[in-house]
Amino acid sequence: MTASLFFIVFGGFLTFTAILNWRHRREEKINLLEAAILKVAGTEPLPLTRLDRILQTFHIIMASIFGPFLLFLGIAMMVDQLGIIP
């Protein structure tokens, strides 16, 4: 039961992340920690390189594959454990 809930929550999170990242994939964004460091230093962030864009696309594709898969796996485990389908 615990594993199925973990898979459902984590799969839902990955699916949500994939949807958000597909919508905003053309925007240049930085994380909060980097933004705080740059604010203290008083500098601008470096532009994204080709490798950064490739890894960003790889991240989106992997989240799009594994998110729904883990969500389906968690639901299947939950159905099996609860005995909903005989």
C-alpha cells in the first residue's frame, strides 16, 4: 500500500513537472538558489549553452515517459492490493 501511494504521488509529480516544462520550454529560467547567489554577487546569469538546452529537453522527455508510467504502475498496484478487479 505504501509503495503504491509513493508511485502515485511521484508519478503525479513527474507528470505535472513534464506538463509545466513542455509549456515553458523556450523560456530561460534559473533556480532560486542560483538567483539568490547572483543577487548577492550583483551579476547577471550566463546564457544557456547548447548542452544546457539538450539536457533540459532530455529532462522533459524522461519526465514525460516515467511520470505516466509510475502513475499507471501505482494505480495498478493499488487496484491489485484492494482487490477491486477480481
